[in-house]
Amino acid sequence: MHARATILPLTLDRVTYAHGSTVLIDGISTVIGASSRTIILGPNGAGKSLLLRLCHGLIAPTAGAVRWAGADTLGRSDVARRQAMVFQRPVLLRRSALANITYALSLQGRLGRAERLARAHEALAGVGLAHVAQRPAHVLSGGEQQRLAIARAAALKPDVLFLDEPTASLDPGACRAIEDAIRAIDAAGTKIIMTTHDLGQARRLADEVLFLCHGRLLEHTPADEFFESPRTPQAAAFLRGDIVG
Ligand SMILES: Nc1ncnc2c1ncn2[C@@H]1O[C@H](COP(=O)(O)OP(=O)(O)OP(=O)(O)O)[C@@H](O)[C@H]1O
């Protein structure tokens, strides 16, 4: 186990993202700490993926600021290096599953060949893919590809792992395998911040919930409290499965 999330907490200070005159993320302020799995929930188009991209620095806010506590001591490039993100449709190299991971580790430039191989095998085993190590990544099933992408990110042992809808369009067995992998990565000391529409998954994985609606953060609440007594009518409607206006 490595030290937990030294770059956290993450502070969002009136983070806003506008496209032309359309405000897509509307003045979000909150602090995300190190010690819990954070799930971003909300209806389609609420801005969940955008918020994840803003946090990870893939896009810059048009107003407000994203601040990592670790930036004071580590510097910006080190803070960036200590984060990883897995996208809804991850891009894999046309190489073996194992080579996808060893290549990512070689880009980090910090481990020797033997260590890279050992780390890659460990990461594949961690997501239940040890048996496909030598198989070309592009012949793996959708669920296996998603698990490989998660293993590749986890092998970097980031402080924070962002996951954007990691189980979208996967069957229940594949979802379970990915949820197990997420729990293992969390237990190994990596902070998980992920989006999902799947309420069952959010109940299984969340320690705390950020609930977004129309680009605004309506709740940032411990998971038990969010699911038992949501504070806003929009969250209550979302939990009932109603259309959120
Ligand atoms: N780069 C962009 N430029 C303009 N509009 C964008 C951009 N990215 C996203 N949007 C719009 O911002 C809104 C929020 O998108 P986002 O993908 O963050 O929603 P989401 O909550 O993740 O939705 P879903 O659950 O459907 O994935 C959508 O209306 C989308 O069309």
C-alpha cells in the first residue's frame, strides 16, 4: 500500500465553464478530501463528465479555479503526474494487454523493465485479467477492455483516479468485475472520483455523493444521507427515477 493521496484535498472555487453564452458548469465550490470514494451523480447532460475533466485539468474553467493542496509543495507537473483518468471509451494500443500497461509505465520513466513487467502483471491480476495478458487488446470484449484501461491507470499508482462512467453499457457480470477492481484500487490507497448514472452502483460504491443538475452542484453529501434523505427536490426526484426538471 502506498501513502494515500498526498495531492488532496481538491478545492473547487466557483468553477464555471461556459461555451459561448451557455453556462455548462455554474459556479461550483466545494472541497473533495482524500479519504472517501466520491461519486458524481446526476441526470444526462448535468455536466458530470465536464466536471471530471475540469478537475483533472483537461479543460480549464472559464471562471473560478481548481486547486490541489499538493501544488504548494510538489509543483503543477508533479500534481498532474499523480492523477490518472479512464474515459468512457478508452483508447488502447494495438498491442497485447500486458504491453498496453508496460508501455504506459515506460512513459513514466521511473521503473526498470523487470519492475514494469511485475507491476503490469500485478495490475492485470488485480482486475481479473491475468489470463489475457498476452492477448491483443483489441480482441478483448468491451468489459475486458474497460478493465484493462482501469488496470493501466491503476498500475501508475496515482494518488487520484478519475473514472467516467466506467461501466456504461456493460452487463451485470462485467459491472461487478469492474466494481471489485475499483474497491481494490481504493483499498490500495488511490482516491476514486467517478461519474455514473447507475444508482445501484452509486449505492454500492459511494462514500459521498456530488449531485449535479443543469451544471450546478445541488448536494455534496455523505452517501447514506444522500440516499436516505436527499436535501433537494431534484435529488429526491432523481432517486425516485422521475424526470428531473
Ligand atoms: N466542449 C463542449 N462544448 C460545448 N458543450 C459541451 C462540451 N462538452 C459538453 N458539452 C455540453 O455540456 C452539457 C454537459 O455535458 P456532460 O457530458 O458533462 O454531461 P453528463 O452529465 O456527463 O451527461 P451524460 O450522463 O449524458 O454522460 C451537455 O449539454 C453537453 O452537450
